[in-house]
Amino acid sequence: MALKIARRAAIAPFIVMDVLRAANERAAAGADVLHLEIGQPGTPAPLGVREAARRALESDPLGYTETLGLPALREAIARHYRDTYGVGVDPARIVVTTGSSAGFILAFLAGFEPGDRVALATPGYPAYRNILTALDLVPVELETGPADRFQPSVEMLRRERGLAGLIVASPANPTGTMIDAAALAALARYCAEAGIRLVSDEIYHGITYGARAATALAASDSAIVINSFSKYFSMTGWRIGWMVVPADMVRPIECLAQNLFIAPPSLSQHAALAAFSCHDELRSYVARYAENRALLLEELPKAGFERIAPADGAFYLYADIAHLTNDSSEFCRRMLREVGVAATPGIDFDPARGSRTLRLCFAGDSATIAEAARRLRDWRR
């Protein structure tokens, strides 16, 4: 007799990870691959971070830390908000997490009850809706497009009924678009008035190509802010992130984290302490992303990728390819098979309309990005 598999496990895959596996299989077979699918920097952690990790390995037993994180790291994160945004944050409100993924799980468990309806923009990061579904919450997808700059608005929220939460991301994945400070404040005000918990994903802060990203903490004390050392700080595989939560949520989240995760990775916390002293190196990474972005924006139209979301930040280009295909998954498979360029089909980010879009990540080294552009241009001629 076959044993059951829980219904909550029946969620959609995170397709980009399937694409990564296919790309790695191709590489293992001896073929070359240009990775523009996975959303991670092509750079290592900054030198200061790596040196801090070495020191910790030699001098610290690296046992469990406090569940909420090393006090020194929580204080460093609070200083980061003061220095970067001019916003005062009590270190007691900061929760260090095992990547931003653990932050979303904790935020959704502490902020919502089963059956609650939580709004999010589509296209958007697929793990939002998949984690919500696994936790018996109801994702309410707000369909956005170029006219909305792919971001939610107060008007969209007013058309919905019975919302318990709203997830915003600025800069966003996959589009790279941002919400300016005034629009973010308007969303925060509406959420506060309507009893909607605002969850602000700010993991791409620091990677912008014009205006600086605004934090929800400047507009709301009730918002949950989630950030990570993975993107700007180039520490993806270290699995270390943080949350800033309202004071009355600290103890409930601490109890959840004690039982679900015990504590964040100790070595990664010690290393992350040094990250805030590495801005010169980190800004050089962002400058390289900007060069890669400019190159693709110039070259991709020559390959037929002409309709691209305005990438204000992050390191993605989200392209409308409806004139080329109505099956982005097969299109991406062909691209990988025929020219060795790995990209993520849009259905990962927009199940309803993503068959006509794809996402390219430009966080790799510049030679890889230039070669990918050349291959795509030649492929589409």
C-alpha cells in the first residue's frame, strides 16, 4: 500500500533550479554553458568576509548562537539602516535568518493564519506563492504589466476583498522594477488603514542603476522587512539573511525559529559581520552589473528581444518574447541545447502569462555576458 504524500507538498517546482540542473548536466557531458538562469552574483564573497570566516574557523568553536542571531551582527544591521537610510532601528527588532527563505517562512507563519489571503504582484518571485500555498495560505496574484511598471498599487488592493497581507519587492525579481518612496509610503498607509500586513522584500537593495531603493521601515513600524546577504553582499551560498519585525512579533518569531531552525549558521554570521566594511569592493560589483546591463540592453534587441521591463535594479532582464514563441519553456530548452545559453522561462514567475516571457540574469562575469549576447544575436539571425 502506497503511503500518502501530504497535500501541502503538492506545490509547483522552482523552475530555475530545474533549469540549473539541466545546464549542469550539459556541462557534465562536456558541452559549454553560459549561466544566465540562476539569480546569483558571479563574484565571491568580499575579501574581508572570507578573512573573517578564516579567523572564526581558527578561533571560535562555532556552536549554536542565540536564535535571533549574534548580538554584534544585529547591532551592525541596525547601524546599516541608520547609515544607509537614515532610519533608526532597535537591534532588538532584528532577526538573523538562514537566508531570506527562512525569513519568509517565519514572516508568513507569524503574520497569517491558515486560509488568509495574501496579495503579491505577478510576475513575481515564485517562492512567495509556493511557500504561501505550502503553509495553507492563499496567494492573491495582482496582474501587473508595463503600464504599472510591474508593481502593485493602492488601486489594485482596493479591488480585492479580505486581504490579510501584501508582499512587495523593490527592486523586484524578475523585472528589476522599483517602487519609489512616495508610492511605497502610500501602500504602507493603505495597508495600515485596512489591517493588511505589509511584507517588504528588500534583498536587492544596493543594486540599483539610478535612484536608491526606499525601505518600508521609513514608512511603517508594522511592516515586516526581509533582506539578505546573498545579493548585494555576494554571499548567496552562505545562507544568511535578516528580518526587521515589529516589536510585538519578536518573541513569537523567536519561538518559531527556535523550533524550526534553532539558530542561523554560526560561521556565516561571523563572516557577515565584516560585510558592512566591504562597500568599496561591493560597489565595484554593482558597477560591473551596470556594464553588463548596458551591454545586454544594446545587444538583445538585435536578437529579437526588444520588449524588456525597465530594470531599475537587481540583475535581471525580463523580456517579452510573444512574437518569438508561445512556449517559453521549450524556447529556453532550445536556447540551451543549440547555443549553450541557460535562461529561465517566464512561467516560473507568471504561470498565466509566462509562456511568452523569459528572464536573463546579468550577474556573471562580463566576458560571459558578452559571449551570451553574441550567441543569441547569431542564433536569431
